Amino acid sequence: MKPFAERDQRMQMPKNSPPAVSSVDPPHHQHLIALMVGRHPHTVCEVALDLWERLSKNLVAIIGSEGFEALYDRSVHLACTTFPWLAPADPEPGNYSRFSRLTSGLRDRSLDEARGATVLLLSIFTSVLSTFIGQQLTTNILRAAWGDAFDEAALEISQWPKK
């Protein structure tokens, strides 16, 4: 087994990488998500599906389909207190059917309601994920899944005046 120092050196980000967002906590994840969704206000359904599919792809590789499904189901359940229409009528296996149902529900809503539901559901999901694996690892997974969109939103938030 390699010493921690060697492992940590290998894990450092390359010098040309975007700045790390080490202070991103769950409330800031919500801001990041809101910025990413808000950049394309007339295509909120497509943006939501893209964000979910990319996040799913990255997380399923780590926690498996059943782990992702459990986190997603819990997030939907919690978001249903604000948006009851998110509740699936008949649970269907597989994340494709889940996202199809979500997309269909979003298309039946106003743009503002669809945007609000997307931001809330993804924010709850990332908050629940942070509870299990920690804030920094969640941020790293989001960055890996959402790439440039995440980095651009994080950079914008880093330039906001501090309270």
C-alpha cells in the first residue's frame, strides 16, 4: 500500500484546472443548481433531464443503480411536500422511466414551476447525498458529472459579495 503522502500527491488537481470550490456546502449546491437551470429558462425540461442523466451516470458507477434509485426516491418523496405532482403514480424500475416521468411532469407545468421543482429536487438529492458521503466528495461528484456548467456557476458564486 502506498503512503498517504504519495496518494494525496497523485490526487491533486492539475495546475490548469478550475479553482476548487472547497467552501461549497449544500445551500451553495442549491445556488449552483439554480444558476445552471436558470441559464436556459425556456428549455428547463431538457436541462433537468441532462443534469439528472449526467449525475446518474457518475453516481451509478460508485453506488450502483439501487443506491441511486434509493437516493432519488427519497428526494422525490421529500420534494413532494412542495410539488405533490412529482410523486410517481406507479413506481417503475430503472432510472430511464423515472426521468421520463419527471420530464413529462415538468412539461405539464409552467416554466417557473418546472424550474422550481428541478432546483428543489436536485438540491434535496445533493443534500441527502452530502449527508451520506460528505460535502467535499459530493462537490467533487457534481463537478465530475456536470463539468464546465458546474465550474462556471461555481466561479460566478465565488464572485458574489460575501455576507
